[in-house]
Amino acid sequence: MGQRNLRSTAVALALWSCSITAAASAEQIAEATFDDKMLALIAAVDSGSIETGDAVTQCVGNFAAESKTEKLRDVIAGFLGVPREAAFETGCGAVIRLLDTGEFSADDLRQLIEGKNARSKAVLSGQLLRALYFKHEAGA
Amino acid sequence: MSGNRSQRTRRSRRWIPAALLLLSLAACAGPQGKREIPRSGDVSRPTNLYDLMLSVQETPAYRETGAKACIRQAKAGNVLKEFLPVIAAMLDAPPEKAGKTFCRALVEAAVAGDFSEADIRAMYLARQQRDFRTFGRFLRALLVANERLGAQQAAATPSLTGSAGLRN
């Protein structure tokens, strides 16, 4: 593959990542609330203090209240092969079931949100994608 | 109040890269402003992954050559770079086989039609058209193709307890 093309791809990649982060910074305070809500939800599911159905509803509500998650909605819809309207419910349902069954640990999910090691988070992201796919397929 | 706000902002900054890591992966889509995928005409030297996928889809006989070209570039660190660990983990591949696993799945997905020609062209334009759904389908196609390759490999591997005589 041509070096020039690869260089332009790398530049495009860097620029795009920066533009996403810059756009996100305008809503950092609102996103912090979302962050808190997700961590609290993970803790509640982990301790068994919330019913599965309620946890899914809360998870969907958290995502639906965030405008920036619309892109993520599209990725999940494509990845799980569901209509975009059903993406959060399907994705949240699979994540909560993974937590319930211990197939994906609460610590790993927290690490994905709060961790500082980019490589560890990259691996956890891939593992979560894989687990989500199989959980969804098994339940579909 | 400002302490809480500062704490929230810091936490938010931790969340942003985690949640958007997946979205950043979509940056492997083609450069802005070009609508047609540039073609090299030589599968052993594709201009990019889209050219490679189209070539093996058009001529499945190029499958092995295409996979080798992709693996060569992955080894040189020219394919997806920092995002390869995400895809490798998704495909359940050890880090040292990340490039090979990704490339074989990519070629399989293209040849078998898990990712159609329209998908490949849409993926190339995904970034400028903000088409994240196509990117999700690309990840799904890679996973499906990789699982199929794994099943084929398992089926082709003779069982030690099979009829080869080891039971006696």
C-alpha cells in the first residue's frame, strides 16, 4: 500500500479522533453525569441490588439522554444487525446479561471507563465487542 | 462546587476515550473528498484495504496473494496500527497473530460476501458521510468470517481420537 496513502490515512485518523474529542469537550459536564450514572449502574448490577429489567431500562435511558451516543447507536446497530431504534436496548440487554452471568466482569467494565492504559482498554473493548456479539446471537 | 466540577470533568475525560475508541476505529475509512477507491491493479500491492477487498472479491483466486500482502503491511505496522489490538481481541487472537488473523478474516469476509462490494464502497465513504452503521457491519463481518475460518480449520484438523488408529 502506498506510503503517501498510508500517511494520509494516519493524518485523517488523528484529525478525526481530535475532532470527536473537541466536540465532546463542550458537553463535558453533562457527560460527567452520564459517567457517574453508568458507574453506579455497574455497581448496582454487580451487587445484585437491581433487577435485570430495571438495569436495562436505566442503561437505555442513560444512553438515550446523551446526544453524542447517536454515533455509537449506529455502530451497535450495524454490529449486532438490529434496527438503530433497537440498538441501545439490544446492546444494554446484552451487557447487563454479561454482567449478570459473570461472562464480563464489573471490574473490566469499570476499567474500560476509568482505566488509563490505552492498550488495556483497547483489548477490553475488543473483548466486550466479542462477548456482546455472542451474547446477542445466543439470545436472538 | 468547583472541586466537584473539576472532578466531574476529569472523570468525563476518562470516559471520552473509552467510549469513543470504538468510533475512532471508523477512521480507517477512506480520505475525505475522494469518492472512488483508487485501484493499483496489482493485488500484491494494493493502494489500501478497500482496493485489496475489491480485488479478492472480484478474483477469489487472489485470496492468498491478497492475504499475504495485507499481513506484510500489518507486520510493518501499516494496517490500523493502534486499533489492531481492539480487532485482535474481538477476534480472540493472541497479540502476535493480530495482523494475520485480521487479514485472513478481512479476505474471507470479502470473498464470501459477508461484506459486499456495496459495503466496501460505503465503508470507503463512511467517514465523510458519517456512516457509522456500515462500520459496525464491517466489524460484524470480520467476526463472522473469522469464526467460519476457525470452524473450517477445526473440521480439517484430524481428531486424535478419530479413526486413525490411536484408540487401539
